[in-house]
Amino acid sequence: MSTNQGYVEVTAAPEDLLTLALSRPHDAISGARRLLANGPPQFTASIAHQARGIGLCQLGASTPRSGRCS
């Protein structure tokens, strides 16, 4: 863990991102973004995309296609 302008950066294993998305959505979104920036394999990228989407829904964000999280 490191700090960046007052925020704590959490490095999570890809398989932990989905659980993290439910308990700490901000950290999951940030971890998914960092993971995707490195061009991971397809399976790992799919986990990161799912975790990011779940995290956004947890925070009340809407999805681009439907306009809502369901």
C-alpha cells in the first residue's frame, strides 16, 4: 500500500477484485484501472472490467447502455 495525495492505493490480486468491489468499491475501481492499464490477459481483464462495473453500481453510477445498474 502506498499513499498518493492523501489517498491510499491498494494493490489487489485480480481474483480479489470482485470481493473488494462489494466491500470497498473505490479501491476496486482504482485497482481495476491500474490492472487494465498494464494490458493483462483476456481472462484477467474480464475480471477487472466486472469488478469496475460492480464497484460503480455500488456507488450508484449508471451503466452506459441501460442507464441503470440492475
